[in-house]
Amino acid sequence: MRLSNKQILNLPVYTQSEDFLGRVIGFEVDAANHQIVQYHVGSSSSMKNILTNTPDFLISENQVIEVNEEKMIVEDLVIKELEEDPEKVKSGQTAATSINSERS
């Protein structure tokens, strides 16, 4: 299945456990192999993210389980890393990085 950038942007992002993380506000493409390597996700509580394209989370393509026209599903590990060790997130040692935590 192919999705256009219009279909990907604003796509709701959920974990496997059905926790809502936010919406896709951008993505990065590897020019060498023409594939998306990272998704920028803005939290549902911050309209500022949508307007400024500043993500709360960076989701690596290897954390994505499924993407369709309705939603993106990512590994539960994304939330577990954030809950278990916020310091690890601040230092950028996790696969999903909370941008807002780094700013604190």
C-alpha cells in the first residue's frame, strides 16, 4: 500500500495497547534509499506542535508495526521507555525520543 504525504500527515498514532500518542506532524526520508526513517509525532495536547512542526516524539521506522489510511500503530516499547526512565529519554538513548523532555 502506498500513502501520499497528505495521508501520512495528521495520521493518529497509537501504541499496540491502544494508547493515543498524538498525530504525525512530519517525517524524514533517507535520500539514498527513498524510505521514511523517522516520524515526527505531536502530542494531542499541544496544538503548537501542529503549527510549528515541533515534535514531541520521534518514532523510528523500526518501531512502526502498521500504517494504514486510518492510523499508525507503534510498539508499546515507545511508552514503556518514556515511563520507565525519563533520564534515558532526555539523553537520547531511546529509540523514541521525547523532544519536550529534552527541553526541560
